Amino acid sequence: MREVRLIKSFSSIGGRQFPPVSELDLHSVAVDVAASLQGPSGDVWVIPEMPSPLGLPDFVALLGGEDWLAARSRLATSPVLSQADCVVLASLHVTRPSSPSTVMRRLGWHADRLAPVVSRLVRSGAALQTTSGALSLAPGLLPQGRLVAIETKVKDWGRAIQQGRAYRTWSDNYVVVLGDVGQLALNRARVEVAADRAGLYAGGNWLVRPAARTVTLPRRLQGFEYVYASVTSDPAFRISE
């Protein structure tokens, strides 16, 4: 199992002040589930109740993200949380600058829509601009690693799957951790989760493991930026260089 680094984020939002004991038990299980996820090597960073581009997952696990966190931390740029900003950044390359007209063609945008976004990104340092006006992505912003959203539910497996489907618009996949549900409900949950190629954990076992999948780069970049915002809000956050 991987080493788990649990983030105590100031940006995390508690859903309820006093969750039921049964849910707290599942939260403990979810951390172990995160540690047993398959994916890139390295520690797993676990963020409880992280604000995201869509929804508030019980946990988000970042696997193999140590190098990305180190590179992102060296970039003196605030988290880029706007969807429009991430769309533009995802159209840029780190080593091959693109002219604004090229970016407009890639995105199908007009100049009056692109200009204020580019101005904001260049001021923040997220995008770099040459003297000729060509644009490139700042090193450190390109996501590395795997993001998995984890949702725990004592009984309501249907709701958990709905939430998971929302989370994976910006994460690589989702995992549902269920409490003591009946066999019929468990079978139904397994069928739906397997159809999504997502993950299901119940009764101390993996019933379905989440498959690797690809999310669009703008949404992936935005998801990672939300992770960066949460991780760096923890006063204990440190990256060994």
C-alpha cells in the first residue's frame, strides 16, 4: 500500500457538522481505499471534502503527483480556477509558442473574447508571452498524476453514482465506497459502476476497480488546479525537492 498524506485544507468545506458514526467509519475506510488504488507510483495525497469544478466529493486522491506538485509550487502563480482560463491554457504548449490568431483558430473564439483572458493569464504568470505576442504555457501547469474522486454512502448507492459521474467530468475516475447494503442493492450498484468503468468498494473488498480513462485537458487542468488550491492551503504542506 502507498503512504497516505492526508491534507487538512482550509479550502475544504465540511458537509455537516456532526456526521453519523456510520459515515465516519466509511470515511476511515475510504482513506484505506485511496491507499490501495492502482496507478502511478509514489505517495497518495488525500483531500477531504474538496471544492471542485463540479460537486463536493467526500475525498479526492492524487496519485503520483509529487513531481507535479513540486513543479507547480515553484511557479509563483495563484490557482487558475476559471473554466475559460483553463480552456485557453490547455490550447497552449510549454515549448512551442503560438500566436493569438493560432489560439483563436484552435478554440473557435473571436479576438474580443480571447484578449481579456490572455491579458489575465499573462499578468498572473500562467501564460508566457514573447515580444512578438506569441503565447506559451508556463512550466509547472501541465498536470501529472491521476485524480480519483471517492464518494462514501451508507445506503444510497444510486446517489453516490450520480455524484461520481459529475466528479469525473474533471477527475480521471470515481470510486463509490458503500456501507452495509443488501445483496440486491450491491448487485445493482456493481452493474452500474462496471458500466461506467469506475470503482466500487464494499464489505472490505474491491468489487470493481476503476479503469484508466482520459478526461479532456481543459477540465483535467482545472481539476488539478482545484487540487493545488486545496493542498497548498494546508499549513503543513511541504514538498521535498
